[in-house]
Amino acid sequence: MRYAIISDIHSNTEALNAVLDKCKEIEIDKYICLGDIVGYNAEPHKCIEMVQDLEPVAIVKGNHDEYASNSNKELEGFNPHAKQAVLWTQSRLSKDEIKWLSGLPLRQRIPGTNITAVHATLDSPESWGYIFDVHHAADNFSYQFTQICFCGHSHVPTAFCKKPITSRTELPIEEVPDWAFKNGENIIPENPTVADDLEVHLQSGFKYLFNVGSIGQPRNRDPRASFAVYDTTEKTVTRYRIPYDIESTQKKILEAGLPERLAMRLTVGS
């Protein structure tokens, strides 16, 4: 079984289309969505429809999904550009879309699999915290009862593994460097117009936490859309980085009257 794990689409149709084209090419069986389908970019309706059409085996709610589907206008903790985008999205969602987004769970253990899905963190999903280091990962692992947990939210791909306790001298939790780096090279791509992939082989007895990055608004200095594939037969998790038509997305953002900054940041993945 091959699962595609998609996250932080943020109303970016061009990026989502590019990812789904790749999924067809590599023959994905099922989909998991980690939330933040809307926000920031200009096509929330279309992205909601596209995700629904995939009939994912799991969808969890992101913070932008939460705030776009409730009546909160204060939006504490949001920067001005993000706040403007949330309010813009709130004003354009239909009643059915609002009901659907608001009803999504915050975390989900997928029946019949070794997978848990969450947008932010398992220990406190409603607080919208971030996992950037082994200390944050440790908190998450304490609530993780499956071998694999997939998350998003930070828009920065990171991964951690928790080893079986075999020696007091070993660190029980470590970052998986290959998830963000390849052959010792920095994650900044030399040629962002070319797709590539990074593969991690799962070891028996280890637990894993994967942040799959963002499809619609990457922030790791790589403008390509990022998503992951879990192959249950090969016991691998692979992160794909896919170029897409950024200029078309930027044009739609500006035509919608959304902040120029939201368009410009897509070029550099920041």
C-alpha cells in the first residue's frame, strides 16, 4: 500500500495539481491530509473540492482551517498578512465548507495501520505548537502509540526517530538528517525547477515522527511543493519535492487583493 501524505496546501491550486500529477505517476493508493487546506493563497474553494475528491482515509484540522471556519475576528498570534488572508477566506467560504472544515478532528489514528496523523502536535493539538527539535519531538512521542506519526504546520520538513532502549550511552531520540539534507548538501536547491526525492528506510522497533513540509507555502528556502509517500511493503517514507507554476499562483493572490508579501515569498520558499 502506498499512502500519499499531503499538508499545508493553503489554497494553492497549482502546487496541489503538481503534487497530484506526481501521485498519479507513482500510483498512489490512498491519501492522508494533515490540514491547512485553506489560508494564505487565493483558491480555497477549489482546494477543498480537490481534497474531498481524493476521499482521504484521514483528514485532520489545521489552524487556518480552524480560524477560517469560525467567527473569530481577533486571530491572536497571527501576523498581519496571515490574519488578512484568514479574514478574506472566512468571507468567501460557503456554509457547507465552513461546516466541513469545522468538523474535522485535531488528530486521528488510522484504523488498520501503524499511522497517526496530526497537524501540529499530539500532546496538545489545539495549542498549535511546533516541533523543531528533539525536545519537542520527545513530548510528541510520549503521546504516540503507533510506529509513525505524520505532522505539518511549520512548513519546514523535519523528522525524528525514537530508538529502542538498548544502551544508556545512546540518545533515545535523534533527528533524521536525510529528511532535510541529502549527501551532506544544504536543503537550498541548486535547481528548483527539477523534482527530486529523499527516502528513509524504517527500522523495526523504532518510532518515527515526520513533518512532511508544505505543498502550498514552503518555508525551508526551497520553493518546491513538498509531500511524502509511505510504502508499507518497502517500509520506506519518501519526501518528494515538486516544482509548480508559482507565477500563476502569485498572479491569483494579487488579483484577489491579498498581501503582496504572500505572493513574493513563494518564489524563495520563505
